[in-house]
Amino acid sequence: MSKDLYSEISAHFGINSVENLVGNRRNRFINRHVETDIIYVNCCADRFACLGVFLIRLFNFCFAEFIHLFCVRLPYKMAK
């Protein structure tokens, strides 16, 4: 089969060229995985943001306890 005959048959029967079929399939594959990756990245970003907030709160709590221990409890015990 020649290219000309194939292109004429595909034009009459509405068949896309092989390049278009492969390109469309590749684009669908890439788009499906890109959407999945974007959802995954957004989910991970949300989790890292929550983890960051948690770590900041934990640090603030520990720092406040440290200050309370050395500025309030120990001097009070030493004064007794």
C-alpha cells in the first residue's frame, strides 16, 4: 500500500492518520497523568502546610513551656 492510497482511503472512510491517532492517544495519556499528578501534588502541599502549622504550634508550645518552667516554676521552687 502506498501513502497516497492510504490517505485517500482514510479520507473517504473518515479514518485519521496514524500520526494523529498516536498523537491523540499520547495526549490523552499525558493529560490523564498530569491531572493525577496535580491532584497528588496539591494533596501533598496541603499536608505539608498542615505539618508546618503543626510544627510551628508544637514549637510555640514547647517554647512557652520552657519559658514557664525557667521563669515561673524554678524561681518559685528556689524561693521556698
